[in-house]
Amino acid sequence: MKETRIGIIGATGYVGVELVRILSSHPYARITHLVSQSFVGKTFSQVYPSFLGICDLMLTGADAPEVAKDCDLVITALPHGVSSQVVPVLLSQGVKVIDHSGDFRFRELEDYEAAYGLVHPCPELLSQAVYGIPELYRKELAAAALTANPGCYPTCSILGLAPLLSGKIIGTKGIIIDAVSGVSGAGRKADLAFSFCESAENFKAYGITSHRHTPEIEQECSLLANEKITVTFTPHLAPMKRGMLATIYADLLPEKLDMTGDELRELFVRFYAGDPFVRILPSNSAPETKHVCYSNFIDIGIFKDARTGKVKVISAVDNLGKGASAQAVQAMNVMQGYPEGTGLSNLCGCI
Amino acid sequence: MKETRIGIIGATGYVGVELVRILSSHPYARITHLVSQSFVGKTFSQVYPSFLGICDLMLTGADAPEVAKDCDLVITALPHGVSSQVVPVLLSQGVKVIDHSGDFRFRELEDYEAAYGLVHPCPELLSQAVYGIPELYRKELAAAALTANPGCYPTCSILGLAPLLSGKIIGTKGIIIDAVSGVSGAGRKADLAFSFCESAENFKAYGITSHRHTPEIEQECSLLANEKITVTFTPHLAPMKRGMLATIYADLLPEKLDMTGDELRELFVRFYAGDPFVRILPSNSAPETKHVCYSNFIDIGIFKDARTGKVKVISAVDNLGKGASAQAVQAMNVMQGYPEGTGLSNLCGCI
Amino acid sequence: MKETRIGIIGATGYVGVELVRILSSHPYARITHLVSQSFVGKTFSQVYPSFLGICDLMLTGADAPEVAKDCDLVITALPHGVSSQVVPVLLSQGVKVIDHSGDFRFRELEDYEAAYGLVHPCPELLSQAVYGIPELYRKELAAAALTANPGCYPTCSILGLAPLLSGKIIGTKGIIIDAVSGVSGAGRKADLAFSFCESAENFKAYGITSHRHTPEIEQECSLLANEKITVTFTPHLAPMKRGMLATIYADLLPEKLDMTGDELRELFVRFYAGDPFVRILPSNSAPETKHVCYSNFIDIGIFKDARTGKVKVISAVDNLGKGASAQAVQAMNVMQGYPEGTGLSNLCGCI
Amino acid sequence: MKETRIGIIGATGYVGVELVRILSSHPYARITHLVSQSFVGKTFSQVYPSFLGICDLMLTGADAPEVAKDCDLVITALPHGVSSQVVPVLLSQGVKVIDHSGDFRFRELEDYEAAYGLVHPCPELLSQAVYGIPELYRKELAAAALTANPGCYPTCSILGLAPLLSGKIIGTKGIIIDAVSGVSGAGRKADLAFSFCESAENFKAYGITSHRHTPEIEQECSLLANEKITVTFTPHLAPMKRGMLATIYADLLPEKLDMTGDELRELFVRFYAGDPFVRILPSNSAPETKHVCYSNFIDIGIFKDARTGKVKVISAVDNLGKGASAQAVQAMNVMQGYPEGTGLSNLCGCI
């Protein structure tokens, strides 16, 4: 296999460090550039001492053309509004990009501008960008120059809903996604709200009537259902570092009310046949975040609530794994023509 | 005020120890009897060394008539099926009882027997028992000999729904309660599933299609709405010791769709006027479990999701506080004619 | 009893909030003034929503003369160097002060200036200040206008060593104090090092060759032993919010080598006879931080290591309890002539 | 490289699952047999769902001769007293063994029998067994048929003391090891003491005057110093799943009192030159457990306490990594002639 030289811009955030961890064991990837504005002149392992002897690269400033020189592919883990400044420069140098921000996830300019309150500097790229869920866009990713890596909540939610929506099993109104994230979802920063003493032994909802991941979920659900879908979404914060779980509620269509739980589950099994990182759990089994942490897996449990005619889907990912960095590596494998599980298939949590 | 002599049967479980903590500062209550089958012959503080010098009572075996001799009121924290053996004996000795099991929470015998799979030995007591939420049954509690202290999930859910149901604001179909508990809800026991290494850094759903608190929630919601209500309920476990949060979803009735969030909130304020332990949060504020832990408060935030026509209510309690022991003391205050907040009004979490 | 009107300057830090929690239930104390530079114009319960309905006082700026007007006693929880500006003003208005900083803990000016690298603006107050451990300075506290509340590590260490030093049981060279604190010891602040993701699942030492509590420990140990004592002290940080444990190692003097563990323990029992907040544990029992959290207790276990001729003392406090706020209230009780345990004797952890 | 077929007996404990995690990515190892008495007939991934798709081997009962048939090397993770029954059978079939119990760690029969209170059934194996710290016994391991994998505390302590003892830098009396472990050190079991509610937010010492790792530490220290050494050792339990930190105190010999901290550090650098998994931290840097978790590294910081003439060494390992399973794989690499870091050199924590 041909080696891919990889740069990471935004290397010292939690998405960045997880990328470095995964790519350090990837047989065909070689990290050539780590950019971190805040730590220029330090080595990566000075910022993350656990990497001493594993990744001691020097961190550099964010000169995109410079980065482009020795990279085949750059992964950007930057804030929205910043990515859209950097990505066009990289692309113009012939470098492929996987972007972690919200800047390239929307198909419609107005959706982006409504969600993020920004004018997009390069709207022409929106149609080129591929939404980076390989289970849904594998073919497009294989040809992509720009991949928009999805948000963690959208990945967890969309994959939990896709078989039901594309199979026309559920009503498209009244879908509820009640989801929970570990604290690393808030990023690496000095913020009292995410301090140990304020976060430990606490559980709360946030972004209750407006969270930027809502329109992203709705965009993909609408495409799957081939009609405009509005969802009710509530994110929560749990006192753990990593992990995400979505409990999804939808009404079975009247004509599908007699489907059994096993039949619903079978629908998922068939939909995800050939997708190595989607694990449809046995009947009556529910996922737990610890079973997916440190991995690229999404675990999905499907339940029929016969009393109320609802289906409950429970899906779990690592917010930094399948919800961010590991999925980016999965997309990179597809983009570069490597077997999709390269460097990912043995990643798993332990205790 | 006349002193109340109190016995606790099941004193060394987590509900028991929280009762001892609260009652140790109660000005009119005196603990005279602590029963714990498993620790007979030890003192309470040998089992819970934090109580050394605060409660050093000897633990005794469970001879109900003996307990009745020196108690005015007994609080039972026993498994279902066991309570129903002990409670009639206590009542027959003229002792009042507050029971923490499911044995006396149901109005209809068949509901109990369906939920717990047991034949009830004293069904005649069901109609005498008062469901121990003072905010809903204050008058009945004042006259009660037997109080059935509600489950933690029901307390948190019912108080979050009561103003909406009794005010005829929401549709009675499609109500969803997505709730989260700390690990102490599972009780004090040696169980691998609740060990530190299996519970820390983990989040999961459980009892997904059948949890014994569902029919209890439905019973009280049906009474409030004056029609039969079925709810969808999903409990989850979060890696924290204490605390419970319910995120409740309901559809505004078509004729109520133009109510603003503030009007919905105002409805709650009026409904709970005069209830010292219900705190309706300011507009657009959401509760956090740490704000209610160690207290008898329930904090409630109300949100209108205009995009989907739903109301979201988020309510938080301490599963051992308002969700169990503190609420039992509140009920005891009402039963004994003490000011309702006695011994409870200064309890609060800190950090 | 005569009521004491109390002001707290630095009310929204963790020491401050714990003071408010304790004083809210104190029968003779009334909080009249809460000062918090950062939150002027907010109520205390807006900063700490758990206190909604319990303490809704308005927070004010730090005008010491203004505070003095309606207070009998002010508790300052300010950084070192700031306290020494404020305290003299308060004293000059005839107000008693309990100070939580390092500014008044040293008897010798040079010790202070070496430890804190500051010129002391009011060195004349050092001789007036009483070091606020009631178990050692009860008589002096009864007459004090200015109490210097000790650091958490010193409280935990000094009380663990006092009977051995004053009883001439151990060698005065080679004493080692290996201690551990919960994260709240670092205070309430936005600091990446104390964020949830950086602190959870982590254990580390810090301040390894120089920690400001070392000279404070040495000062009091030297006074107890009546000779100059140098100790080796290593603080550590554990992933928990509250709690502190010190494991203390000392060599038995040659002539004391045949003392049994029980005899050593008996020495502690006698030394602390009449001290309600020192709990000498039964033989071969070791303290745990959870047993003292939320309380004013210090739990002490004494062990003889016959193989090496050492005595190990293990002492535990809540770093915010006996290690800070609760001890301040204990000192206040002594200063104001209240029974020493007022408002403190029923405080205990639960689970 | 020739493949090694590996069996694990005791595969579902925490040491076992960490072995499976590491070996699943090892290029020359193939797991052929997983034995777990308690879960016979289940697959490994049914017990640990995080391994679904990664290790789905069937768990079998503990018939040693059967295991020997298709294994070149067996790793036993069994209780002491059980290992010594199984290991001789395996060896007699020509299979190499790495044992995790205390049964083969002692050179002197009487030390074993004193520490474990058992009669050893095969004392003749004690002289054949190699103590499995590759940094100290690399050559012996290369020829070993039976490796006794050290305890976690001994690994962390011995490697922190070895350069000082073999270099004759410190006094051999008065060495103190104050160490802390995460809860996984207690193993996978249903035990109230290690439940989430009893362990979270708690810190305690245990085994204060007698812990079985003490004589193991003393044996190796004595060999390094070439004289009989007695140490004072206190283990503690911190509320985290994984990780171990030892704070070691020793007196510099009078003639070494003028060595600087940097000179002491340099001694460690030289001693561990060529040891890829020992990371001597920069001057004045202290290890943190999160930096070594999930890896095979031991991080060591060296500090001179000039005031007291002591050296403090702080060493950190993952109790399941370098403290158990990862070190076993390192030993296996040496025994099988693989490069020592095979399958281990990219393992690291992240957040």
C-alpha cells in the first residue's frame, strides 16, 4: 500500500490527540505535521506526556501552505469559522482534507448560516464536501477530496435511525432523540463549568431548545426519508470522560405495528450487512458506552414498546472514536483506498 | 411539639442511612429502634463509621411487635413482598407506618400483582394507604396511618407532569419520560454490575421495555388527567452516586400551541405555590442533579420546543432525598402535624 | 445565647460555600453579609443554585468598613497577600476575624516571608493571631480577636502527630507525611489542570520539594516537641471532590520500641479526651475519607510497624470541613462562647 | 517470526481481559485457548461485549493437559494456591508458562509459606522460575520456561529503587514506600467494598501492617543491594479504575549528600539505558497515572529533598499494564525471541 503523509491542524485538542493515538499504529499512515497554535515550539509529548517515546514531533504554527508541502491529506480539528479559512488553501494545493468542524457538513448554505450565524466564505465547497459517515457515503468518500466529518451526536443518531427511515417503518413526525455525552465532548479548555468539582457527581441537560447538531441530524434524516424531517433533540452531560449514548423514540407506522422486535432488529442487521463497525446487538440487549469507548464501533440495540407502539433504538459510540477521530480515520481509509478497518479493527475498550 | 419515637426497619441500606442522617438533626424525632437483619449485634456506626458519635444505636433483628412497643411511627425500607408481611403487624399495634416498597403504592390489586408478580397478603390495606407525595396528597397524609412512599422515578416524573396534566395542556398520548439515576438507586449490595470498575466511566439504559415504576407513574398520571394514561419510560444509569434527572416530552394540545414558555412556566409556579420543596427554575434554566443532592428539593425547568410543538420538562431530585428518605421525613412531618419543612429546610448540597 | 452576625468575604469559593452551608443551620449565627468581588449584584443562590430558598442574600463588593458595620465577626476566605490588607481594617472596627489565608498563621515574620515571598504589611498582628486548632489552642481562641484558620494539610498532619510529639514517643528527625487531597483543595477556578477530563482517573504528586504548608506543619510540630523539627511532606491529588488523608511515618524512640499498638493508641485517646471532633478509631482500624466528608471530624488510626520500629498514623479530614470551613465554625463557637459543637455535631457524610 | 500459540487460564478477570486486548494486536501471538471456569460455554465477547468482533473465542474449563495441546505458551491468571496446581502440569507438557500469582515469585520456600500461609506443592520449581521484570532479568527470561510475573506494587517499587540500591546511594534502613492503586487491583468480583457507591469519592489505606507484596519487594531489593533489606510499605486505594503510583522515600548516604537532583536523575538514566519502557522524566517532573495507563510504561521522577537529606522517587505504572498484563507480554517477547516492544510500543493512554 502507498503511504499517506498526514498533517493534523488542531493537534492538541482531544480530537487531535485521539487521532495521534490511532494513527501511531496505522500501518500506512505517517504523521508528518502537527499544528497547534497554542503550543508552537513544544513537542507533542510535552503537551501529552503519555506519548513520550511514541510521538515526539515538534508542534508548529498554522501555515496551511507550509503544511500542504509534505502532506497528502490533512485532518483539521479547528473551530467552525476557522476551518472555512484554512480548508480552501489546503485543497488548492492538491491536498485532501478531512474536516471536523461544522463548516462543510451542510448541503444548503442557509442551513449553515442559520445554525452557525456566520457568512460562509467558500460556499462553493459545500457541494463538493462528502458527509463522512462511511456506512452511508462509502462510494462518495472513495472519490472525495473534502470530507466533512460529522458531529458526534449526529453520527450516533443518524445511524440509529437510518434503517427505520429508509425502510419507511416509522412516522416522520415526533422523532425524539435523548442523548448523553461524556465531558470530553466540550473540548480541552479551562472552563469552570467543566472542572472536576463542578462536573463529577452531576448530570444535566444543556442546549435544550437549540443545539447546532439538530439541523445536521435533520438534514441527513430528511435525505434518508426523502422528506423534510424535524426532530426533538436533547443533549445531556454525564460525569465521565468519554462515551455517548442516544435513546431514540419513534412511532411505528400503523401498518408496521405488528412487526416484532426481532423483525425490527433484522432490518438493522440487513441494512448494516458489510459494515464492520456497526454492531447490532442481540435481541433485548442494550449498549453501554464502556463497550465502545476507545474504539470505532457503534453498538445498537433495538426494542419494540408494544404498549405504546413505539420503537426505541439505543445507540452508543465513543464521542472521540466513532463520534470523531476514529471515524475520520475510517473515512481516510476509504478515501485512500485502504481496507476500511485498517488500524481500527483491534481498537477496543477494556476496563 | 410532641416528640415522635421512630423505628427504622431496613436501617443499613442506603435509604436507611439517609433517614438516620436526616432524623439525627430533626428536632421532634427520636430514633428508638434500628432494625437490620444482616448486622444484628453491631452498632449502626460500626456499619457506617461516618456516624461514630452521631448514631451509635445497636442494630436489632426484625421482630415487628417488639419494634412497635417503643415507636410511634416506623419507617420500613424493605424489599417488596417483605414489607407486606411486616406492615400489617405494625399497624395492628397502633403504630403508623411509612413504607418504601412497592407493596402499598397501587390502588388496584391487579396493577400490583401484574407489576410485581406476587399475590398480595393484605389487599385491604391498599385503599387505606396514602401515596406519599405531600404536594399531591397533603390532606390525606395528615390523616394517614399508612403512607406508601413513592419510587424515585415516579416522584421525579409525576411532579414534572402534574401541572400539565391537571391543567389539560398536553396530549395524554405519547408522553415520554427519559430518566437517569445515580448508582445508589440500585441499593447497597455486592453486585458485579454495580462495582466501581464496571460502573465508572459508563452510561447505559436498563429495564427498557418493563420497569416496575412505569405502572406507578401511569396510575398517578391517570388520576391527575382523569383518564387512563400510558407512558413510555426509559431509565438509565449514570456514573455518580446520587441524583436523578428526568427529561419529559409531551405534545402541547392544538389549542395550547400558542402558549409561550413563560406561560407554561407560570402554570407550574401557580400549581406549586405553597410547596416549599418544589423549585420552579427561572425561564430557560435547567436543573442539575448536584443542585438537589442531599436535599429534599425537586428542581423543575420548563421549555417549549416551538419547532415541534412539544413541551420539555426537566426535573431533578436526589434519588435518596426527595426520591426516598427526605420525602419520607416530609410525609412524616405532615402525618405528625409538624411544620412540613421541619428538619429538611436547611438540607442542601454544596460541592 | 447571643446571636453572632457574620460576614463572609470570599463567599463564593469552595470554603465560602461550605461556610454558608454550615452556618445556615447554626442556631446562633446569622449571615448578614456575603462579599464576592466576582459576582457583585448576583444573589448567592444564583451562583450556587443548590441554595435557592436557603440563602438568597445579595453578594456585595469588598468594602471592609461597610462589612464591619453590621457584623460581629467576619470570616475571610481570600488569597494570601489580600487578607493582610483587609483584616487590619476589620479589626480596627472592633470586629473579630477568622482568616483562611496563610497571612496570619506564622509566629515568625521571616517564616511567612520565606514561605510566601511577600513583605507583610502588618507584622504586629502575627503575635495577636491565634492558630485556629481548638484541640491545641482552645483557651487562646476563647480570648482571640483574630484567628488564623490552619491549612488543611497542617490540620490533618499536626493532629496526627501531636500526641506523639508532646509525649516524646518518636524521634524528631525523619518524620514523613505523605498526604492526599481531593480536587476542591485547589479552589474554584477555571484551570485546565483541574478540569474533569484531566483530573478524573488520575493520581499524581505535586509541590514535591516545596509546599507552603510544610513550614506551617513544622512550626506547630516544633512547638509541640519543644525543639526545631523538619518534616518531609509530599502532597498528592486524588480524583475526588473532597477529602484528605495523611499517612504519617515516624520512628519510635529506642526506649519506646516496646510500646504496643494499643498503648500507642491509648496515648491518643488520652490526649484527645474531651475533644468531640477527634475520633480515635478502634485498634487496627484505618480511616477513610468518606467517613469524615461533610463533617468536622478528624478520624485517626494508629499502627505500630514492629518490623521496622515505626509508628504509622493515618488521619483523615474533609479538606473543606475540619480542614477549613467546619473548623472555622468550631473556632467561632469557642470565640463566641457557644458550646464547641454547636451546628456541627450532627454533620456527617452518608454515601 | 515464528508464531506463538497462547492460552490464557483465568481469561475473564481484569488481567485476562487486558491480555486479550494487547495480544489481539500482537503480530506474532495467536490466542488459541481461553479458560474461564465461571463462564464455560460463553464466548469471550459475551462476557466482555467490547470485544464483539475482536475476540469471540469460546471459553472453556480448566483442563491443563487439554490447554497444553494447542499452546506454545500459557499465561495463568489464577489465585495463589491454584496456580501451583496447574503450572507443573503445563510445564510437564513442554509448554512455557507466565504466571501472575504469588506462587512462583519467591526464591526461598519459607518466604512464600510465611506470606501466603500455604504449603507449596512444587517447591522445586521456585529455583527455575524467573522473576519477570525484563529490566532486571532480561537474560534469564530469554531462557526461561517459567516466568513469575511480579505484583503491581513490587514492579512499581523495585524499579523505582533499583538504581539507588545497586548504586549504593541510599541507606538500606528506613526505606518507605507509600503507594496508591486504582480499584481494578482488587480484581473482578462482586464485593460491597469495591462497589461504586462505596469506592467513589473515597480514599483509604489498607493492609497497613501486612501486605503480601512487602516480602516480594524486600526480596528483590535485598538482591539489588546485596544485603537484607526491610521496607515500610503502605498501600492505598484511590477512586479510579486503573493506575498505580508509588512515592518512595530513602535517606541519601552521608557520603552522597552532595549529589544534586540532576546527578541522581542521571544515575537512573544510565541504569535504564536501553530499556524502552522505563521513562525517566525530565528534572523536576513528576509522573501522573494517566500518562501510563493502557501502556507498558513506567514513568519515574527523581527529587532531592535537600532540607532532610532524602531522595524521593515517584514512579507510576498502570497496575494492569506494566503492573501485570503488558509486562507479561513484554516477558513473553523476551522468552520467545521477539523484539521486546512487539505489540506494546504504540500502546498509550489518551484522555
